[in-house]
Amino acid sequence: MRDLYITNSLSRTKELFTPLNPGHVGLYVCGPTVYGDAHLGHARPAITYDVLVRLLRQIGYKVRYVRNITDVGHLEHDADEGEDKIAKKARLEQLEPMEVVQEYTERYHEAMRELNVAPPSIEPRASGHIIEQIRLVKTILEAGYAYESNGSIYFDVEKYNKDHHYGVLSGRNLEDTVEGTRSLDGQSDKKAPFDFALWKKASPEHIMHWPSPWSEGFPGWHLECSAMSEKYLGAEFDIHGGGMDLMFPHHECEIAQNVASRGKEGVRYWMHNNMITINGKKMGKSLGNFITLSDLFSGNNSVLSQAYSPMTIRFFILQAHYRSTLDFSNEALQAASKGLAKVLGAARDLKAMAAGKQAGVASEKVQELYDKAYDALCDDLNTPIALGYIFEAVKLINSAKAGSLKLQDADLALLERMFSEILFGVLGLKDEGASDGKSAEVISGLMDMILEERQEAKANKDWTKSDKIRNSLTSLGITVKDTKDGVEWSL
Ligand code: ZN
């Protein structure tokens, strides 16, 4: 089995990965809170840990991959104050909270399928593990690291920090944490602002609640990952992943809960992927630069100059190392689209050339490219470097096709193996050909043309023509809306 190195957020260094049980890997990744459409920010962790799972399996491990769905207890402010995100969406849309959960879980799955992200082995929901979570709260209370206040249970961070270090993961100490936390407004039941909820008593208007020994209420957000990872992966497991934004407080709280309840941190390697910015800015609904994955696939968002296929998005994300920031822009996506087309074109040519060719001892050059691409992936998932070697292979293929280079049978067979194991296998790219992704790009381009025609007709006060265009679109099921930022359309 090849050696795999990963950067462990706990030690902040690159470490040789050694699993607890030879040949097996337990992996837990924090999944989405399902109260809205999957967006660009969801794509990066999903693809990063998908590559990790594919690589682990490719080098011979059996992987149990657990990725949860948060469907209760994630509150709007500081994770444990304010309205429940799911309940709020349900109130606004006059739906049952579980209708919201079902709808957005489905949409998330659909977006993941498009991105060729393989489903996890287990996808547990927080609301399906209330009993386990209540049991965990009891254990932490018995251990003396939590207190009851007005029907709610809070984790006693100060007490915990006397015996252990609260901040091992994020490298903070409690004094830093105090400065970064909002002061209590007198309304809270907490003893200290950095304490966090394990169980919250439901207010009368709160619609998602369960009975417990302390109150009719619901679990705190951080609790579910401790409870569900222990249930499916054991008191100690190999790798825990998530976005860097989850490192504090979410993962820090998870470690504190684990130590308080089972006497160990529970996770051997923590991995964190960096964030995606949009034209240099953080993505956010309030900033007006929020892009959902379905917007990207259809091109229907004023930030986008065109549609981008799911594989273009995947390729774009793989072009950066998962620990680096990645800036989204139309130029970067267009470049990714061209790069992907080049690689896929070469893959098609290679397939034709390599058909029936015998494997054997390949030339040093090809063997080196194959080994180096693999080594890059095993060196903390260095996907941009691996893609660099793929591009060198593309050059060889193009030269062979042009007749300026003669590749032996064994070379072609090894290149074919490199593409199937690394490009399509570990990196998870696929040839969309003229499938959905491509047609979305074409539709988006056609819509731009038609809407321009309509704008022209309107500018010339040619109402017959502009109405005709609108009516024809309506009969095709396309709605056109004039907004202050221009024209929007939807299918
Ligand atoms: Zn989590």
C-alpha cells in the first residue's frame, strides 16, 4: 500500500497516515444544514473529501465514510442562539420542518450527483439520533462538565479548561476566546459567554422539540457530530473532515464533548478545507454574490456571464490545493472549462490509440509521470500538482497524435491506466460530452441572444416583437422577469 501523508490540523504538520485498524479507515465529515439550495461553498468540502475517499479506496483501504445531515438544532446566531435555521425556513414557506429537510436534502443529493461526488457509506440525520444525543448529555453532566440552567444544559467550558485545554485544535486559549465572544445580554441562561448549549429548552413558538429529563427541547448543534461519529465509527476513529470555518467553535466543541464523555479526543487526524471567495470577497447572501450550484449549472445569476458544467466546477476546485483559498471568477471558470476540454480531448484520443495495446515496461518518461501524479495525490491530496503531470501526459498524447512522437504499446497502456485511475478514478472527473452540462452552456448562450433581441425590440418600442418573444418563451416554460439589475429568466 502506498504511503499517504495528510496535514493534521491538530499538530499543524504533515503526517504519515496510519489507520487504527490496518486496511480500514473511518472517516467523518460534517455535512450540510439543509435549509436552502446547495451552493458553491458546499461543492468544495464535498469534492475534497470525495477525492480523499477515492484515493484511500484506490490505494487499497476499505473506507466507512459518514457524512451527516443537520436537520435540527443549528440556530442562527453563534450556532446556539436565535431561531432554528430549518424552522425559520419552514415558517417563511409555511411548510412542515421535515418538508424543508426532505426538499433540500434531495436538492443537495442531486447537486452532488451532478458533481460526480460519490454518496457516503452512512448519511445520518441529527433528528434521527435524539436518543443518542440525550444519552451523551447525561454522560457529560455526570462527568461534571455541564450544568442545567432553566431547563437547558450548557457545557461548562471554564471547568473543562481547568482539566484539559479548550482550544487544542484552533490553537487558542480561553482568554482569546472570551475576547471573540459576544457578551451576555442578561437574557441568557449561560454562566459564561463561551459556554455552549448541549440541550436547549424549546420556547413556546419553537416547533421542533422532543422530551428529555430536563425539558421539552432540542439538542445543541455541536452535539450531533460527537454522538453520530461515536455511534458509527467508535470512540476513536481515523479522520474527521470539514471546512475551515467549522474548526472553531464547532470542532473545538466536538473535541471537548468527546473528552468530557469518553475520556479521549476521539479523532486521530483532523482535516480542513479552505474557503471559496467570489472575486476576492467572502460569499454571502447579504453581499449579493451568493451562487447556488443550480445557478452555476444553468448560468442564471447576475454574477455569472454563462453556465458552467458540473465537471468544469469540479476541475476548477481541483486546480487549487484544498488548504489554499480559491477565488471564483468568470475568467477562472472559463479557463478551467478550456483546460478540462483539453484533457478530455486527449483522453478520447488516447482511448482510440491505446485500444488493444499490451501493458509491459513503459518508457521512463511515462512511468515517471504516472508515479509523480500518484505521489502528488498521496502528498496531502496535491491535486494541482497531479493535474500538472496529467497535462504533461496530454502533451505526449498530442505529439503522438501529430506523429512527432512514437509511443510504445506499453506507454499507451500505462497512460490509459494513469487516466482511468487518476483522472477519472481519484480526481473523479468524467467526460460529459454533449450531455447535460454542455447543453446547459448552449441554452445559456441562446438565452443571452434571445433576451438581447428582446431588449433591442423594447428600445425601439417594437412592442409586437418584444411581446412575441416573451410569449414564445412562456409557451416553452421559460419565465422572464425584468429586475433593476437586468433581465432574469428561469425554466
Ligand atoms: Zn459537525
